[in-house]
Amino acid sequence: MDGDVVDDDGLFWSPQHRSKQYRPSQLAKLHPVEKSKYQFYEKPTKDMILAKGAALKRVRNEVRRKNAEEDDIRRREVEKQQLEKHNELIGQLKAAEARNRIRLLRIRYNNIRNSEVEQMVAYQPTSIRAVRLQALVPQKEPYTLPTHDSMLKNDRQRIEELIDDDEMCTTKRDLTCI
């Protein structure tokens, strides 16, 4: 409304008729194009203003309702995506736990089997029978953690230096002097 001009009486400017004024009976006789041109400059009636306001109100309400529906749909989609990610993460965690349980059961089984084979070999009455039993029932290697170190010597020294630094001299940064 910055470009609108205000009259002296405080109302906004509207275009005025530059041609002659028609009475309602003359207006009814006019051609529809001329009649619409003439009525374009007429001030709207109170009923027209109320109808226009009601129509604008309905449009605004419809736009608000559609925006609310779209927001609700977007919110549900985001919740659905988060739920799918959560379910996928839970599934991955359950699978990892199951793999770990199976790995532990295999290790326990192999350790028990090896100890039973060792015990059977140890309780043989003669050494020949013990050697035969050992040849017939081979032992599986017991599970041990890998002993080789994948870290370089310099990396290991740096990590040990960081761990041993109780005063945090190497990691503490004073940013207040910047």
C-alpha cells in the first residue's frame, strides 16, 4: 500500500468516471462490454465488500488447512524415516550381538573340546596309546588374540605420551589469547 494515494478525507484513492453518469435504466440497456467498463469504476456495494471479505477468509482458511496438512504429512514422513533408521540400527545391533554370541560359543566349544582331548591323552595308560589318540583326534588351535601390532612405533609413542600427560600440556589449548 506504499504506492496508494490518500485523499484529504483519509480514504484511499480510486479511479473516477470521466464520462457521463448513467441511471440504472440506462445502464441496463448498455452493451455488456460498455457496461463492464462503466462498472469497473463504480465503488463496490456493502454486500460486495462483505462477500469479498468472506471469500478471502475462506481462501485463507483453506490455505492454512492445506499448509497444516502438508506440515503434518512432512512430520509423519520424517518420523517414519527416523523410525526406519532406528529399526535398521536396532537390527544391526541385534545381528552384531548374535554374531558375538556365536563367536563366544565357538571359542568355548573349542576350548572345552581341546581340554577334554588333552585330558584323554593325559590319562592314557601307555605313551603309545596317547600318541595314537593324539594322532587320531587332532586338537584345534586355541583362540588367541592377534599378537602383531598394527601401529607404527612413532604412533605408539605419541599415544603413550598423550595417555601419560596428566596435566594436559600437549592437548590443552588456550584460545583466550587469540
